[in-house]
Amino acid sequence: MKDLHPIVQRFILHWGEMGTRWGLNRTVAQIHALLYLSPKPLNAEEISEILGVSRSNVSTSLKELQSWGVVRVVHIPGDRRDYYETISDVWEMFKIILSERKRRELDPTLALLRSSVTEIEESPIDKRVKERVLEIADFFESIDAAYEKLHKMPTSAIRRLVKLGDKVLRALGLTGSKGA
Amino acid sequence: MKDLHPIVQRFILHWGEMGTRWGLNRTVAQIHALLYLSPKPLNAEEISEILGVSRSNVSTSLKELQSWGVVRVVHIPGDRRDYYETISDVWEMFKIILSERKRRELDPTLALLRSSVTEIEESPIDKRVKERVLEIADFFESIDAAYEKLHKMPTSAIRRLVKLGDKVLRALGLTGSKGA
DNA sequence: CAGCGTTTACAGAAATTACTGAAATAACAG
DNA sequence: CTGTTATTTCAGTAATTTCTGTAAACGCTG
């Protein structure tokens, strides 16, 4: 870690801290940060030494990053160790991270709400409770649908859409009437 | 908890579990769920009994929910205890939750990246590292800008925008050329 | 301003989550 | 095969987070 440029160090440390807020663990996030800034792929041993964590921990963390598809194995001719690198396109990377988070943070709730809505139709329940469950279910369905649309777009289009900013809104006449 | 309708019970338990994935703690999320489905405001004692958690824990959790602005205190004539209720509009509620998450999950990183970009301009650093830091900084800036635009819209407009779905994209000609 | 009900702060206990080291397994070279 | 190096698994330990009970603070009422 001492060998790294201070900016790189700071980035890795910060990424690790933020990782815990993003639902990952610190080491997983640090490894990701290190690979993102590394000019060349690294092997498990190197990662372990640079970050000062055990090799077993590195192994587990790399497996997790691979399972999400943000890190992949590459090989160097004449070396039989596995080397790792992250995908390089940031937008692509966060698209993957977003889909992972949706799977963990939205989908289970959506499933529960759908089954609740079904049950509510057939069993008697306080009117207000019914209303609120239906309302929140509708909300999750809307978000899910919007996400699916977005997800199907090529990354380049998402990039353009996000960068368009409020031009989007004006074009659609959604702003301006009540406009804040 | 036993007195509650099974659907309500299931919702509260689920919300608690999901809360942990959303970066809240279980009790905070459960209290929120309970208040969301409760036909009337509840006081700390009632919440404590219904959920089977200590009153001090309820107190701390309510304070946290209030600090985010999703729960507020109301009073019942002739009763000097504090009663609590959530805001009722789901969209408004998640707008608040989203802004809280942005503050905790994006803003610190944005700050770090901004200062890193400044430093990079003046100190010599590996070209590839520089590129990647600039790229990720640009990404965060874009997301931040898009968020700000969205946040300034009235909730009703956000609701319409999300519900429009891919009509938005077609209208803007962002889909169709490469369209997936 | 005394007394009581309510809310908050805090220190330690309990539960959860992350990390390590050792041992097992796998991959290859000779 | 056999020896060597790389990777993964897993049980135990450490660190972190959450929860509780107690006690102090607050604020209303008479």
C-alpha cells in the first residue's frame, strides 16, 4: 500500500469505506478499487500484499466480484497464476452494480408485494391497509418497469440520456407548468 | 405482533429484513413499516409492545426516522404522549429516502473525486490512473447533475415521468437506432 | 417547585458479519 | 506418478453493529 501514489491510496481507502454503505464489505470494495486503478492485471498474491489482507480473504472477495461480472480473470503467457482486472467502462460497470442491487434490494420486495396484492383481493382486510399495500405495490411495479426499460438500452444511450439532464424534461413538457 | 393481520405481519418482517440491505437497521425499518400500515398514529409504548423491542430502541429509531423526515410527531387531544405517523404519499416518501441515500452514498465520493481531480491536474501521475480517475469523476458528476434535476421536479411530475416508461426514450430518439 | 409520565443518552450484552490461518483441493511440470 | 505452486474451503476468532436496561433529563400539571 505504501508503494502506491497517495491519490490511489486515498481512493482505495475511500472506496472501501463507501463499499460498506453500498452493501458490500470493505475488502471487496478495496480490491475492486485497486483493480480499477491498476495499470495492469494483478494476481491474488499481489493484491493480498498490497492491501495487507489474507490471501483467503482475497480469494473469497474476488469470487464475489467475479460472480457479479465486474472482475474477470486473465492469463499472462508463461505464468499459471490467475490475474484479475475490472471491466474498464465505468457506465457498464455501474449498470452491472445497479442490476445486482436491484436483484437484492427490490426484487424480493416486489415478489412479496405481488403475493400480498393477490391475497388482499380475496381476504377481508382493513380498507386503509389495503389501500396502502396497493399503493406501495404500484410504486414498486412502476420502478421495476422503468428499470427494465433503462436496462434494455445500450450503455451508450443511457450515458446520453443521463447527460441530457433537464433537456429531457422540457422536451416532454413535464416541467414548466408547476416547475420548481 | 400476534394481533396484527398476517399480511401486515409479513410486511413488517419483510421490511425489516430489506431494511438491513438498504443500509438501515432492522428495527428502524420495522417501525417504519408498522407506521405505514397503521390506520392511526402510534405512541412509543405501543410500538414497543407490538414489535417486542425495548422502548429505548424504539425511541432511538423514531429519532432516526424523524431526522430523515419520513416520520412525524402528532398529538392527540388530552394525551401528552407523542404519537407518530409516516408521511402517506409513497412517492414523496421514497424521494426523501433517495435523497438521504444520495447524501450518504454518493456525496462523499463526489467530494473525494473532485479533490482528486484537482490534485491530479498539478501532480504527475501515471497516465492510465489519471484517465480512470477522470472517467469515474465524470460519471459521478453526471449522476449528481441528473439527480439534482430530478429532485427539483414536483413529485407529481416524477411520478408521471417514471410511469411514462419507454415512451420517454422513443420521444427522444435515444432508442431505435442501436435499440436493443 | 414537587411529582409524575415521557423521552433520551449511554454502557455493557448479544447478535451479526468479516477475517484469518490451516488444511484440503486443484492444476500443472517434469 | 511426484513434487510444487496456486486456489478454495472452513472452523475459529476478531471486529462491528445492534439492542437492552438503567439512569438522567425533560416538560407538563397541579
